[in-house]
Amino acid sequence: MRNNKGPGPVWRCRQASNPATMQRLLRPRSYKTASQSSPGSVMFRAVSSASILLLATALAAHAGGDPALGKHVFNRCISCHEAATDRDKVGPHLLGVVGRTAGSAESFLGHYSEAMKSAGAGGLVWDEANLAEYLKAPRLKVPGNKMDFAGLTNDDDIANVIAYLKADPKP
Ligand code: HEC
């Protein structure tokens, strides 16, 4: 116990899976004097700090997707979209799409649906939150748009593909 050199919370969290070790951990020397602090409340503190740590890790993992994994997810888009160049295919190019107003790629103006153009005119900008909603349910986010794609069901895939688009991939 004395040579715990690793990062405290992670170590504590791993140890916590063994109830016997946890009991010992919860009564280290420093707590011996602590008649003020009941084992219950120490336990509560240990458990809640571990779960806050897990929650924070989960949220962080979500907020920052992985562009390398996203490049792989983009294989599902690539028949209709270029992201590394400004070449349009069946769909508009997605170079620099993060932060772009919906329906506004100049080279594609003659091809967007009315639905997509009016969403943009109504103020829809492809920030990360809007992209995530669109990629999850394209037909709900912009009813009547003509992207023939059912949507990505996995939240990690969505975060990763957005990270890839955001990284402004080069060929
Ligand atoms: C079957 C072809 C197809 C596939 C697959 C497809 N899209 Fe699209 N996408 C389109 C078309 C067409 C549009 C234009 C929609 C409109 O004008 O209504 C579009 C529009 C978009 C837009 C809005 C662009 C803008 O300029 O407003 C984004 C963002 C987008 N697609 C991302 C993706 C991503 C990411 C994937 C893969 C996960 C994907 N699409 C898969 C055809 C496709």
C-alpha cells in the first residue's frame, strides 16, 4: 500500500473491485483518529469520487472523438462525399464542413434540396452538436433533405467521424 506510485484515483478505483481490500484501504493510519468520520461516510466519499472520475472519463472520451477512427467511419460516406478535397459527388464536398452553414457549399448550390437550403437560411450551422444530430437521424434533423442515408447509430462513430471532418483531412 505504501509504494503506491500510480495515479491515485485510478488505483483506488481498481482496488475498489475487491471489497476486502477496500475495507483495508478505507481505514488507513490517517483515519485511525477519525472517530468523527464514520466508515460509512469514508466509504461514500471513496465510492463517489471513483464514480465521478469514471463519469468524467466517459464524457471526455465523447467530447473528443478520434480522427483516425473517424477516417474509417467515413468509408460509409465516401461513395457520396469527399472530405479531403472540394470535389462534389452525389453529395456536397465536406472539406471544412464543421462551422459551415447548411446548404452553402458554393459548388453544390444548384444541387441542394430546398429543405437543406432553407435550413441554412434559417440559421442552421454545422457545429459539432448539429452535425451529431444530423448524422444520427438525417431525416429528423432536416426533414425533406435528400441525403439517402439512414444515419449512424453508434455515438462513438459519430464523435469520431466529426473529429475526422474537423481535422480538415488532406488527401
Ligand atoms: C447515398 C449518398 C450519401 C451518403 C452515404 C451520405 N451522404 Fe451526406 N449528403 C448526401 C446528399 C445528397 C446531401 C445533400 C442533401 C440535401 O441537399 O438535401 C448530403 C448532405 C450532407 C451534409 C450537409 C452538407 C451541407 O453542405 O450542408 C453533411 C454534413 C453530410 N451529408 C455528412 C455525411 C456524412 C458524415 C456521411 C457518412 C456518415 C454521409 N453524409 C453519408 C448524400 C450522402
